[in-house]
Amino acid sequence: MATLDRRDVVRELLRDRGELLVVAGLGASAWDITAAGDVAQNFPLWGGMGGAAMLGLGLVLAQPARRVLVITGDGEMLMGLGALCTIAVQKPANLAVVVLDNEHYSETGGQETATRHGVDLAAIARGAGIADARQVTEAAGVAALRQDIHASAAPLFAVVKVAAGNHPLVLPPREGAYLTARFREAVLGPAAHHQL
Amino acid sequence: MDPDWPDRIYETLKVHAITQVALVPDAGHARLIRRCIADPAMRVVTLTTEEEGVAMLLGSWLGGAKGVLLMQSSGVGNCINMLSLPVLHRAPLPMLVTMRGDFGEFNPAQVPMGNATQPALEAMGTLVRRADTPEEVAPVVDAVLRLAFNTFRPTAALLGQRLIGAKTFGKD
């Protein structure tokens, strides 16, 4: 049984985050990054299930000098597994994808996902060609992961096994245009609003 | 008739400073894809499914880059729910779609999605413009890029089968 608490994991991963840009998949992952602090360098998704990792890829290709962390759930990642192939082929050095794997669809009543039945997302990522694809089950691994997110020289993929069960909702703003403008200004400065 | 219309698309992409090209290949886009791959200022990303490109190009825009999504009409069906992202987030998403199941189709499997391409895009809030002759290609692609980046929304240029020619499987 996984014992890591997802809120603790995210709080540790985002500690002293510096210029790190963070994308969160819909649902609990978006609530988790918001619980750690609703800042402009966060881009929490409210929809587009299966798209979080690819959104991260587009962002790192546009911003090769910035570190980007995608935090998402096992259900969201399972819906877009092809993204692992696409990312592996592109080999962005500044992208990390972390799956908080509680083996359940926690937003819809706690139904089991495929990872509950042995599907190994880290092995899938490794098979796609992401050499550093790891599984983390204890706090020491989370601390090491946090360091590597800021220092890796190749795409990084990690499955962090976390306890099932819901936390209190901590909702980010849900006006998409606001989230876009806030994030773009944080990355590009005020010129973001005048880009042609 | 201008047989070099794919080059006109490439030139239009350059005018608009497009630097990211996400695609699932289609024969109708083959020449344009070759031009983009040969351009060191363009990052070409081959996707496993078209919806990846919708999410990717939102990320591109968040990082200040301008991209375009190339696909065949069947790929539009793979994008439907993901098109909620550029609508919700008021993000530019120009799509260049080569049509199948449109005019003189041989393969019956192409007809349902070809017939539904424009209504499906429009149902998801995408502005759609069509080009059916070589002369229409450059102005339509230019219009679709302008609509996307000037007004922050998904847009699509449908490149008709009369333009690209129907695949005949040797049954001419």
C-alpha cells in the first residue's frame, strides 16, 4: 500500500521552486499545486484530459531555457500515453513529467485505474525511450526527484505512488483566459499581451 | 492553376513567423512537411494522434511561440474534446486540414468523418474556411492564421479534395 501523501509530495516538489513552470493535469493534481500556492507560474488544467504532458512539451520547445514540470494523475496519463512516445522522440532536456499514481479515478468515485492492475507507467515511458523513468515510493525518492527536476539533462519521467483518498478541494481560478494571460505574463513579461 | 500551392502555404507560415509545426502526416501535406523539416527555424513534431497537437500548441502559445497543426480530415475526429482547451483558454490554434471523403473519394471509410469535419469543428467553436482551388490556398491559409493569432481562437483551413486530388488506389 502506498503511504506517500500527494499534498506532501507536491509541496516538497515545489519547495524553493525558483523559476520552475508547472502544468497540472485536471482534477486532484490541479488542486494539489494550488494547495502549495496559487502563483502565476502555475497552469492548472480544468479539462483536456490526456493533454497535460503534451502541453508541457509545447511549452518547453517554446522556452528551452526554462524548467517545466508537469504534474498529473494516473488516469490522465493513461488517456494520453502516446505523448510519452512523442516526448521521447523530441528529447527535451528541460521537461519533467511526474504522475501522482493513486491507482484510482479519485474525482469520479474512486474507481480503479489500470495501474491498480499492474500497468507500469514507468516501464511504458522507458519503452518509449525516456531513459530516466523511475518509480518513487518513499520520501527520500521524492527529495531526489525534486533535485533532478531542476538539474536533469534529458526528459525525466517519474511515477510517485501515493495513497488513495481525497483531500479538501483547493480550487485554482477557473477562468481560462485569466489563467492564460497570467501565465504568459509571468513567462514573457507585459509584452505577452501585445504579441503578434 | 498553380501546382506549387504547398509552397505557398510554407511561405505563408514564414510570413506569420510560425516556428512549431505539429502534425500527423497526410499525403496531401507531404510536400509542405518536407519544406518544414528542411527549415532549421521550424520545429516539426510528429504526433501519435492529432489531439496531442491541440494540447501541445496551447503550451507553445503559453511560452510565446506560434505553431500550426497539420492533419487529415479524419484526424479532426480525434481532436474534438481537446478543442475545449483553446476555447477555454482563448488561445490561437490554426489547423490546416487536408480533406478526404470530400470529392471523388474511393475509400468508404473516409466518408463519415470527411462529411462531419466542418460541422464537428464548428460545433467545438472553430472558425472554418475552405480552399478548393490552388489560387484560394494562400489567402485562405493567411486568413486562418490571422483569425487565430489576432482573435485568440481555434481556426481551420480545409484543403478540399478537388485541390489535392482524390486518392484512387490504382482505380483511375
